[in-house]
Amino acid sequence: MLKIILISIFAISCGIETEKMPLTSVNKDFGKYSTYVEHFLEIASQAGIDTKNLKSNRLTLITSFEDNKLEGLDKLAVGACFTGEYNTIKIKKSFEEISTVPSLKWVLFHEMGHCIFNAKHSVDVESLMTPYLPLEVYLAKDTSDLVEQKAEQFMQDYLNEPAAPLVINR
């Protein structure tokens, strides 16, 4: 019961569609998140997915937001993918400040699943695309292989049944 309660605390809200992202500029330098993006794309490439255009055409910015400062987002959400003219991932600052490397990686990989691959949430609680942060990931203190294993499984599932590609308005 405790596991279910704790898992529910960190909901991941995703797939918010917008007409146009409120960005001052398009940024393809992911800054402190670059290693996460590169690792995610490396896992995709190793799975046999052509990643040449994924980063540049599907994801333009990863940024953080202040708690309760983003309209349309569940107050328990720690991350979101905004799609539209630009695809942007936003991570809640308070979560980012307290998160372990595995939990931040999980949320970023999950959101990249939405923003890059147009993946939907899964009802499978073992899936990378579950809308909840698994307790074992949240409590992990070191870089666990669990996140990579779930990302690899996600890529295999994608190869078997790819989602419809996102349409990017230019």
C-alpha cells in the first residue's frame, strides 16, 4: 500500500498540446540535460532506430519551471512534454532539486518518449511510459540499470509498433 501511495505522489503529466510554445528562442543546446538526451538517443540508436533527425526535429528545449507556475499541469506533476510548433520538456524545479540521478533520468526519458517518439502513457506500471515514477527508481541512490533497461524495452516496443510521427509546423 505504501508503494502505491508513494508512486502516486510523483505523477508525470505529459502530452500537453499548445499552438505555439512561449519561447523567446529555440535552443538546441540542452545544457545540463545534454548527457540525458545523448544517452536516450544512444539507447535508441543501439536498438536500431535512426536517430539522425530525432533530436533536431522533435525536441528543441528542456527547461525547468517554478512550482504551480504552469497552467494546465496537474499540481503533482514533476515533468511535462509540450508539443506544438516546438517540442519542449519542462521539469519542476523542486523535484529537480531533490531528485536522485535515476529519478531525474526516468522523468527525462519518459518525457523524451512523448516529445521525440510521440508515445502515449502505458497502463503497464513496469513501462517507461507509465505516468508514475516507480518507487524503486525514486529511492535509488546510484545510477541504476533499471532506467536503461526500461528505455531499451521502450525502444524495442517502439520498433514493433511505432507511434504516429509528430507533425512539426514550420
